[in-house]
Amino acid sequence: MKVTKEQLDKVRVALTIEVSDDKFEEAVEKAYKENIGKIRVDGFRKGHAPRKIVEKVYGKEVFFPDAVEFAIPQAYYEAVMELKDEMTIIAPPEYEVVQLEAGKPFIFKATVDTKQDIALGEYKGIALEKIEEEVTDEELNKYLDEVRAKHAEMDVVTDPEAVVENGDRVLMDFCGKKDGVAFEGGTAENYTLDIGSNSFIPGFEIQMLGMKVGEERALNLNFPENYHEASLAGQPVVFEVKVHEIKRKTLAPLDDEFAKDVSEFDTLDEYKASVLADLSKQKKEAVENQYKAQIANKVTEDSDVIAPESLVKKETENFMNELRYNFSRQGFTLEQYLELTGGKLEDVEKDARTRAESFVKQRLVMEAIAEKEGIEVADDELDKEYERLAEIYKQPVDTVKQMFTMQGQTQAIKTNVLLDKTMDMLLENAQIG
């Protein structure tokens, strides 16, 4: 076997491998034995024709495609073992047949990504601008108002002078017309619309602001250029609207009774203290994550890391699968969402790839720092991680361990703990101020 190594870039290597005649002959013989039971040749019982007869009838190369499937993995493994002191493979190879002809050596190319030596910048003592962690009165009051709004009831507005405001719920009739003719799907009676929900085309809800009960108004609008109905896309239309009723949220007083209704506390002061504690914890975690993101960006920018294509493809696929799963939980597909919003799948995939490339680079740099610092994961630290995961999945720890083991994710779990430890070290050594 002959192996030629070509360094395509810092991580990508092309191995051109020539399989010896006797090795390829073994693969062809194996392919013959695997397939002879399905082959008919005149003068022989099915599955009993000699190989030379089959090749004479069907061609010398009849078993070559299957022989390739048998020969490549073994030849690739031997080539990697031969070069194990020169490179470390980090992803499955991409194969390409270079030469496959009777009477000539079988040659194929295996393109692989290998571990890279990363030149790191200064990663200790990174300067970070301090982010305020204390929860302000404004933030606390905003949260309480959101809770009040969530529990508020919608009451009919009885003031005859009241007008439609953002956040109101209106009962109305509407009729959409294009060139003076009502179009299909553009008419409804006693329709309920939440103003500010952006449920209708741009401008519809805004132009309703200020309307009174009983008022009729013509809304001059344009459908979006990317509207799913081609006959209306980008077209000017008029919606004739009549308001029958306005409902508005009535916020409950911020008092002890409110606290009892929305929590397990008896007084407003106790409820506020609990909310403040929760918000403080959330904000502290959010600030810490912002610091970590800045650190990850900084150490990556200061290195010469490149993102191997194989890892970028894998993470891009992971991001896309996660996105599709999140949409499915909401009851529709990614494609349906893009159709409604006028988005393009290629733009989503491009964004996923950009995120994947950044993620891969940061991960490789963090692994390089961990290796340089001699950071390792102890058994008790790994056990704590499984306990944390068990709480999330609401399953016994042993069940969670078994689940990740069966999925082949045990090393990934350990790596995540390693990266967390590395980031904690970097944050502890950062200069915040």
C-alpha cells in the first residue's frame, strides 16, 4: 500500500492511498461471495457460477463497486496507523475514488480534518468593562407590572369618548378591497383583534389607533412584497373597518391581596422580597454569561485557530435540527414560519453556519487552554454534572447516565464540564472594572 499525504490547510489533509493488488483481490473475492447468491448465469444453478464465468458474462469490473466498499475502510485504517505520529484525526473522512479500472491499481483519496496546534494569545487578566448587577427599582416595577398585566381582566370600556389604544382588544368588522372589489379572505364580522399583536399586515393596527366605538374608517395599506398570496403581494388595498367594542385591561392594585392571588405570600412586602431575590439571581447569571461571552470572543480573536469544515458542518446541522425542533413544539414547521414571514431558508442556513463556525473556533481554543493549563475533570465533578442533568430530566441519576452512554454522549458530557472549568478559571483571572 502506498500513501501520499497532502496538507491542504492548517487542519485539512488529503491522503491518496493506493491499495495493493493482493488486498484489492481479497476485496473482490469477498464481493463475489457476498453477491453470487443473487446472480444467474445460463448453464449454472443460481448462486453456483464460478467467479471467472460471472466476470466473463457481466464484465471484469462487475464486483468492483462492492469491493471498493470492503477495501476502503481497511486501507484507510492502515494508512492512518502508518501516519499516527504525524497527525491526529478529529472527524470521519470524505472518500473519493481516483482510479478503479481492471488491470490498474485501485487508488482512492481520503480527505480528513486533523488536530491543529493553536497559537494562543494572553488569556489571563483579560480586561472586562463592569456590568451593573444590582436590580433597579425600575426593573422590579416593570416585572410587577408585567405580572399585573398577565393576571388582569379585560373589561369593556364604557366611556363614549374612549379611543382605541395600543394593548386594547377590539371587536370589529372589516372588509378588504383591491381596486374597489372585496378579495377572498379579507372580510370578517365581529372579529376580535388585540391591538399591538401585529397579527395583521403592517400598518393595519396602527391606523386603528384613535378610533371610537361605532366609528368607521378606511385604512389605506399595502401588502408586503413577500406576502404568500401572489395576487396581493405588494399591492395597495383598502380595509373598511368598523369598531363595535373596546376592551381594556384593568390592573389589580399592587397590595397584599394581589400578592396572595399571584404567590404563596401573604403580604406585598414578602412577595416583593422574593421577586427581588429571583431577579437578582437571574441578573447575576446574565451578567456572568455576558462576561464569559466577551472572554470567549477575546481569546478566540487573539488565537490563530481555524474552524475545520467537518466540525462546522456538524454543528450547523445541530443548530438547524434544534431550530426545527423548537418550531415543531409550537405546532408548525420552519418552512411554514418562513412562508408566513417571507424569510428564506438559505438565509437561515447561512446564519446557522456563521454561528457554528464561531462555536467551533471558541470550543477548540478553550480546549487548547485547558490542555495548556492542565485542567482535568475529576470523577466527583462528573458525578455532579450527572446529578444536575438528572434534575433537569427529572430522572434518576443512573437512568440519565445510561441514557447518555447509549447515545454515545459520555465524552461530550465530560468535555462540557472541562470547558466550564476552563471558562471559570478565565473569569476568575479577568480584570473587571
